[in-house]
Amino acid sequence: MSGFLGRLTQGLQRSAGKLGEGLGAAFTKRKLDEDALTDLEDALIGADLGTDVTRRIIANFRRNRFGKEITQAEVKEALAQEIAEILAPVARPLTISPERKPHVVLVVGVNGNGKTTTIGKLAKQYQEQGLKPILAACDTFRAAAVEQLQVWGERTGAPVITAPANSDPAGLAFDALTKARAAGSDVLLIDTAGRLHNKSALMEELQKIIRVIKKQDPTAPHTTLLVLDATTGQNALTQVGVFREMVDITGLIVTKLDGSARGGIVVALAEEYGLPVHAVGVGEQVGDLKPFFPMDFARGLLGQ
């Protein structure tokens, strides 16, 4: 299988392997009894779907199928339907408003989660849609982040607004918005720091960025994206909670699903927070970031 869906399915194979092992142990063809439900519960929790989702799925299986003969294929199909149903309400593409010049997208997340790469991919996609993106390198204390964004700027032809090392990130954000408005840019993508070891300083930094851009546009940022690394599993849930204390998160992008045995975390996130999942990433190339389709994801998670 080639293309994005193929890479997603391959990336989710570790999760599918975990689920498959559990389902293989639970179901060849047997009646859905309490032992089978226990095996199914263990398989779901082992794939990082979380206790709330697992409880909900087990309750539905008990209500609709208890005591009936069921095969592994039938279990997988029923699970795919259940998972897609949980994911459907959060699968929403990120829409750039044409009325705003620019639409300001603040991108936050822990360092190493793929923020800068995600911004570069989004910039390329917007460019291909005929929009004019501009990038702001507001992680001014980390030279590697600034350089990485500049590389993406060169690849996409999008201007990158930078400042000397250790400059005030909020001042840079203000400058970037000024230049984006003057240039008639359609979208401003703001890269930020993600140093959670000093949470209070990071909170202050992010909130200051928001305050200063509101001086130019009281409605900005129009989108605040949290980028999460799927390989962190249940820790991603904690990160959502931490960042929501700092800023008003409007949506998620989940990266590194190509290397994760923990794809089920996307389902746990949907159940616990209900935040839009705008896109998922399965690699480093521009085409490796795509909108999120629940049934494709559910079937990939189950190795279908």
C-alpha cells in the first residue's frame, strides 16, 4: 500500500500489533462472555485507548453482543465502527479565514513534538492553495528552531521573521504581525518555545505573545494549535491539560504516527477533551501531513 494512507497504516501497525495480539488471544470464534470481554479490555488499554474509551466500548459490546458467537474479523469491524464514531466529532480541517489578513495561527507544544516541521508543512500547503503565508520564529532562545524554520522558509518561499538570539519573543510576534499586515499575507504562523521544565516562565511568555498581538488585532490569535507527539502515549493527555492552563487551545495536530505503537492515544484525546484534530503527521515530507479521517484511522489502528 502506497501513499499517505499506506504510511498511516504502516505507522499504526505497532498499535495494530498490540491490539491484534490481544484480539487473537481473545477471539478465534467464541461466544462473547466475561472472559472474552476481559481480554478485549486488556487489548484496548494496551493500545493506549485509555480507560474511559475502553469502558465505553466494552459497555457497548456487552449490551449488543454478549452471549453471541463472534469472530476476530467481526470484532475488528465492530471496533472500527466504535472508534470512528468517537473520532467523528473531532475530525475538522483547519480553515483559514479569507476575511482576516492575516489569519494568525499560534503554534504551541513541547520542544521535540514537531512544531516547527508542522509549521513548514502547513506553509507549503497554504502556498499550494494560492495563499501567502509568513512565518515567525518566536522560539528565539533555541537557535536550532530558528534555523529549522528558515530552512522551511527557503523550501516554501515563505518569508521568515527572525530576531537576534534571546530576543523578546512577544516583540518578534508583534513585528511579524506588522509585516504580515503590510504585505497583505493571508496567514501568519507563529512558532513558539515549549520548555515545560519551567512552566511558569513559558506561560508568561505565551501569554505575553497573545497580549501584544491583540494590540494590533483584538481577535488574534484566530487559531491556537497544540502539536502532540503520538509516541508519548498517555503523556499527550497530560500535555493538553498543561497547555490549556496557559492558552486557549482551539485544535490539535498529532505527529509521528509513523513510528508509534500508541496510535490509540488519538482516541483517548478525542474522548477526554473533544478538541478538533485538524491533521495527523506520518513523516518528515511536506505530503506527510494530512487532514484527519476517522474511519481510515480506525481501520489503520486495527490493521485492516
